[in-house]
Amino acid sequence: MFKNSKPKLQRIDTLIGAGTRIIGDVQFSGGFHVDGHVKGNVDAPADSGATLSVSDSGVVEGSVAVPNVVLNGTVKGDILAHDRVELGATARVTGNVYYALIEMEMGAEINGKLIHEPRKAGQARKEPAAAAVEQKPAGGERGAP
């Protein structure tokens, strides 16, 4: 009845193992999977299609700003998912979640606000078109005798 739009395989370019603790900000592209602990902000370019996945044992202490988030562990900080955020049953967030699309399983906890933000790419396409329409009549009036 319902279609599952999740990709079956996630690409993982960088893995933080269960026994690993990173202190400092992380900037990445591609797939970033956390089984360990990251104390710092995690960031990826908004238009990169990058994905952060945090397993049940994974913890991120800091803000997250990435296109896609798949969370089963803990984030202590705000999450800005430019495209999509998926919160599994064991997900725990202490902070606000800014999202374009969200999927939550029963049991996920958010201690903060859920704030919908439309996709930026869609807005960027609409604004120049609206500006061009407004400028076109103005240019035609100037050329009239």
C-alpha cells in the first residue's frame, strides 16, 4: 500500500568506529557514518547530497547541518537537514530540528522544536523567474514611444 522511497544501500565514505572519539568540527561530502562519538559540529555543503548516518551507539555533541540525516543514535545540538531527516525508533535529539522532509518512527524523541523549512533549491528557481517577469514589462515600457 505504501511505497518505501528509501535507498536500499547507503554510501559510506567515512566511518567513525564505536571505539573512536573525535573532538573538533567535521566537514565532509558523500556518506559519513558515526558509530562512535563526535564532539563538534558536523557540516556538509547544502547542495552536495551528502548523508550523515548515526547508529544506535553513535553520539554527536554539536550542531549538524547536512542535506540528509539518518539518525538512530543521539544528537545533542540543532539539526539542519537541507533535504531529508529520518529519525529511527532509538533516535534522541536535544535541540531543534530544521527539515524539508521528515520521517519519524514511533519511539524517536526530540527535546526541542520541529521547524519546517522548504527546500532552498525550489525557492532559488522561483525567485529569478519572478524577477524576470517583473523586469520584462518595465523594459517594454521604456522602448515604447
